Amino acid sequence: MNAKECVNYFVFFSLVCGSFAIEPVTGFATLGVAVASGLMALYRPIGCLFGECCSDRWIGLNATALRKELSDKLYGQHLVNSAVTGHVKGHMLSRSPTRAMALSFHGGTGTGKNYVSKIIAENIYRKGMKSQYVHLIAATKEFPHEDMVPLYKDKLRNLIEKSIRTCERSLFIFDEVDKMPAGIIDTIKPYIDYYEQLNGVDYRKSMFIFLSNTGSTEIFDTTLKYWQDSRSREDIRLLDMENMVTKAALNTKTSGLYHSDVLIKHLVTAYIPFLPLERRHVRDCIKDYLVAKRYYKRRSSVPDSVVREVADELTYFPRGIEVFSSTGCKRVPEKVDYVMMNRDEF
């Protein structure tokens, strides 16, 4: 509301008060309410200029940047790029999605599950992982005691409902789902089911990402078989892996997804496998980190001897052939810093 509009309100209510003999106090009280309402309407857009709001200014998918970043910075995961980009784009660009998006990432340590979640957040929210609408929930921190499951369910339910009332485009990332006590994950079921609204709230524009090591053994066995048969890992199809991962997630008794209604009722949008990383993929991660930490200006200037020295600090499996990194790229930062601090030129 600008100054001219405020004056118009004042004149209008003065005339009304005079025409109908409304008491001045009552009239100005009414005027005050009207002006206050107008100022509140003005405050919201102005406030969004300086602080994060649930608006297009702060939330919006950059699909091109998402695809490029996954292509340029994620190594050895050909199944991830198209699946993630396609599902996120389809959900975000829909004016009225049929239900919330629920992606389930499966794979071993250091294969990129957390990294991809971060990339998704950064290409939707201007503040990325620091956005008040992005919620990272680590199972081992938030749900450490199995005898407190009812309390955890209430806590999680309150978080989801409060968050989505505040912003329908909220993102929830559940890390270490395989370590979550059984039953907790089903708290999410109503919010990702096919309901237009629950108690007047529409949950269909929200997003959920589950990160889990469940299925990593099956994913490894398949990838190793391709390597032993001299077949390219890029020939592995998402459909074949999805079926395998779904069964593993549903039937692994130690997993938080074990016999979950979320899985049984087919409420997961997609199961996305992260393949074990080979030494060549780890070398790419090493180069990226060396440049990011400004040890070198560009990837092309990184000596092979340095990359080899860092790569040799990591462990590989299976025994006898040592093809895959035991920890993916997870330990690359600490090994890079260790090696570089011991080199004379640094």
C-alpha cells in the first residue's frame, strides 16, 4: 500500500463516518484495521526482498543447471542423472502434481547420495541446504532409541505438518534410513499418498528423499558381474536395478524400510541405485578437490603422480582384484590434505 492509497482510505472512511454518523473513535478504529491490513499486505513482498520466503523469488527449479551439475560433478553414476533430473523436473514444473515426490537413493558409502541431495537443494532453493524449507534428518541423531518410536513419530509428524503449512514446496532429506527404527518411516505415508488435502493442507508439492545403504550388496554384485564379463557398466539398466533394490529394501530386516507401508503401497516415486566407484572415478574426485582447495588452478594442471599418490591412500575391494573404492569418494578430502601437506612444494 502506497501513501496515496492510505490517503484514499482515510478520505473514504471519513466520509462514511460523516454520512452515517459513526462515532469518530469507532470510525478511526475501523480505519486503523484497514490500514494495518494494507500495511501487512505490503510488508510481505517487501520482507521477501531481504529475507527468505516461500515464493518464486526464493524457490524455483533450474533444470538446466541441475542436469549440467550432475553431469559435470557426479562420476560413475549414469543411472542417476536422467532419473533425478526427470523426476525432479516433472514434479517441480507441474502446477498440480498428483502427490508428493518421494525418491529413494540406494548405494554404498561415498557413492554420491548425499552429494546429489545437496545438488538438488541448491538448484531449487536460492539458499540451498541452508534454506529454512530444506530439512535434513539424520536417523542416528534424531531416532537413536528404539523404545522411543511413538515419540519420534509424533515429532516427525509435527515437523512435516508445520513445515508444509509454512511452505508447500518443502524438501525433507532422510539420511541413514537403513538405521532408522522400524515403523518410523510409515509416519510419512499420509503425506506422500494420493490425497488432495489433509485437514485443509495440500501436501502434494512437497518432496522427500530417502538415503540408504540398503541394496548396496546387490548393486555391487551386479556391477562386479558386468566388470568380470567385460561389459560396460553404462549398459546397466535402471529398470533391472530398481526391481532388485526394491526387494532388498522391503526384505532387509535391519532396514528402516523393512515391510514398510510406504514400499508395500508403492508410494516411492523411484528407487535410484548408486553404483560402486572404480579407481578412475576416484581419480576424478581427487582432481576436483585439488582444484577446489586451490592446490592447482585447473584440472589439467594436476600431475598424475599426485592423483596416484592420493588414490593409493584409499582402500579397494574385492580382495585380489581391488577394482572398487571401499569408501567411494568420501575420504578423498582428508587424503588430499594429508598428501599435500607432506609434499615439499606445499
